[in-house]
Amino acid sequence: MLQTKLTTLQSKEELTNLIAQEEKVAVCCGRMGPMCIPVYGIFEVYEEKYPDIKFRNMDFDTPDANVIKLLPECRGFNGLPFTVYYRNGKVVKATTSIQSAKQIKDIMDEVFA
């Protein structure tokens, strides 16, 4: 279980429903480890600053995380977390490994503007 202030997606169905209902979604799929925790923290800060974007996390070690791990956009990813950005139900960007606040902001400006 992920111990963050973010809403944790528990199932593939939750993610599918979320991206069908919301225009802008960012999901960080990872563990409670040194590469993931900073990204969760950035998402927590941005969640307050960007209420039009739904920020979520998902536990990498659950079978339902395959909905993210098996995306073509994540093929070849080796580092955690896998961070996926959805717009209007489609993947518009995916990144792997730790990201800085500026990197995440730049991606959001690119895909959600």
C-alpha cells in the first residue's frame, strides 16, 4: 500500500473510469522507494495548484498495475516510477524514473495546455 496524500487507484477499472470521466489525468505508478517518493510529493503539491488535473498514484506491485506497465508507451522502461499522463482518455506522455518538479511542470505545460 502506498502511503501518500494522493488518491491511490486500487484497480484497472478505477483507472479506466477515471480517464473516461476526466479530461486531464496524471498517474504515478511506483513503490515507496527513493525514486518514487519525490514524484509523489511533487504530485501532492501540484494537486493543489492544478485542480483541473486529477493526480493519482498506483501500486506497481499489484496485478492491476499491468494496465500501466504493459502500455506501449512504457515499453522498455526500467526505472520506477512509471508516470503516465492521459488527456481525453488517451496516453499523451509517459516517463520513467525520478522527475524534478520542473520536468513534471514542463510535461504538463506540453500535454495539458
